[in-house]
Amino acid sequence: MRNQIHREITPLQEDDCFLVFDRERDLFTFPIHFHPEYEINFIAKAKGARRVVGDHIGEITDMELVMVGPNLYHGWENYKNISDHMHHEITIQFPRDLFQEHLLQKNILKPIREMMQNANRGILFSEQTTEMASERLMEISKKRGFDSYMEFQSLLYDLAISRDQRLLTNISFQKTSDFFNSDRIEKIYNYVRENYNKRIMLEDAAGLLNMSIVSFSRLIKQRTGKSFVDFVNEIRLGYATRMLIETNKSVSEICYECGFNNISNFNRTFKKKQNCTPSEFRTNFNGVKNVF
């Protein structure tokens, strides 16, 4: 299945800051793909179309704005979109080194640094933010030279500080662990990743941080917004969805290889997160990937 997910060679050259694509189409022609650049994708007049970002599959509204990080799977298909209108797309791609690491460490750029980290999981921006950004994106596509660069920098900052951003993928789908901004949580995250296919005890995890179970549970909840059980399950689901996408292993094999103790629990946990069973998820993802 892996060879059905395409690596896109973008037109960005080594000395480019970013590229803008502004186009109108009547059909989506985006099979699942990935590339090392960041991407901001605005879509209008395509209600009912379907997005795929990492292990997330969702239906889009009349207008949406999504940002994806380097090498994160993404694509779109028509799905229920039967509008007679041409849909409008504006896509911006920019390289990882647009901001040097030492520059990103400056206090004023902290929101952009955090947004770029979150983009590793895919970000869906709110309707209000999308409306704000739509006119700005159109302006950027018309500007040239340094003016376009300055407007792009300003837009990035406004997106970074915008409210109600939604992260799309499971926390372990991407091989990154820096989005909790906590050494203790990162230590637990790495521990769970190393042992996700085994039985993980709450008391063992708490012991790694020399904390009581009560204090440890409170820390996990404060930092992640989840209970420890949900935290572990989401990491396991990240591995499970990746296996469903990238391998031909059976659902049963994936269930036990990812540390779930029985098929019923796996199916129930998976459906709660993805709104479909593992088998349905695999079928949906295959369907999207075959659209050219």
C-alpha cells in the first residue's frame, strides 16, 4: 500500500522563500501525497468534498483553511461535492528553513514556532480565521517581490495567534514529540512509544517521574487534556492507523501489535476516535488514494 502514497516534487527551488498557487477547478485531483515543505491550503465553494490529513478523514464546509507540516500525508477528493460552481484554491508552500532555528527561538516568534510544531499533526483553522485569511491570501497571490514576503510573514503570525485551531491527526501518527513543551511529558510520551505494544501500567509510568499516581494523573490531564488511558490509546491508535494505511496486515494483527487486548476494545476505541471501524477506515483511505 505504501507505493500508492505519492511523494510530490514541488517547484520550490533552493533560493525560493515560498510559492503561491491560485487556481479555480471543477474537480479535485489531489491523491494522497507528501512533501518536505510546509503547506497552507485554502479551499472555497467545495462543500461536501473530503480532506485527508495524516490519519484524519473529514468532510469540508463551504470554505476551509488547513496547514500541514513536512512529509505529512494529505489530499482531497470530491466525495459529496456536486456543486456546479468552480471551487477556488489558494495553496502556499514554503520550506522548513524559511525561519532559521535560532530566529524561531526569539520570544516574538514563539506563536509561529508553536504553529509550525503543531502543523506536524495538521491544523484546521476556524471559520472566522478562514474568512480573515481568505482576502489576505488573495492579496498575497497578487503581490510581487518583498511586498508579498512581508504580507506572508504577517499572515503567518495572525494564523499562529488565531483561536480555535483544531489538530487533525493522532499524536503518534507523526514521529515528533515536541508539541507538549514539557520534558516530563516528553519522557512519558517516549516511554509509551517504546512500549505501546505491551501492557502499560499507570503506576509504572508515574514511577518514571517519581510521582504519586494522583499527581501524575493530574499532570497528564493538565498538559494533554486527556486521562492517561486516553493518552496511551491515542498513541496506539496513531500506530494502528499508520499500519492500516501502509501495510496489508489484518485488523486483528494490527490490534494486538498495537497493544490492544482484544478486538472489541480496539474497534470501540477506534470508532470513538475516527467515527468508523478500522476496516471502514482502510476502505475509505484506499478510496481516496485511488482518485487521480
